[in-house]
Amino acid sequence: MFQLLGNSPLSMAIAVGLAIALMQLCRAVHPPAGANPLVIMMAGVNDYFFLITPVLVGSLILILTALILNNIDKSKRWPIYWY
């Protein structure tokens, strides 16, 4: 949205709406993550590298930590639909 519409309140609103819609499609809604587009646009970041670090790397670290901690006990499995 930043590259298409620039840095305006309308483009920020569209970016947040798209982020939340994509999270709903992935069945992984996390409303605070809707702030990522705002942070990127308000900082004026015009580089896709910012999406890899820290956003993607941080997300992968959180998922791996959850997998390890939630699967220590063999009687429980998380997430259920992966197994």
C-alpha cells in the first residue's frame, strides 16, 4: 500500500485491513500484528527486507518456541491439526 498509495491515513487503513483479512484467511488472527503495516508505513520503510527481519524471523522464533514448549509433555500435542 505504501508503494501504491503513498503514506496517507487511507493507505494505512487499507494496509491494516488487508493484514487482518490475510490473518483471517490463515486462521491465525492476532490483532496486535495489524500494527505491523502501521509501523512500516509510519517509519517510511520502502524496503522489503524489513518484512524478513524482524517480522518473519520474529514470527518463526515464536512458532518454534510454542512448538517446543507445548510438545514437551508427550500426552499433549500442539497444534492438533498438524498431526
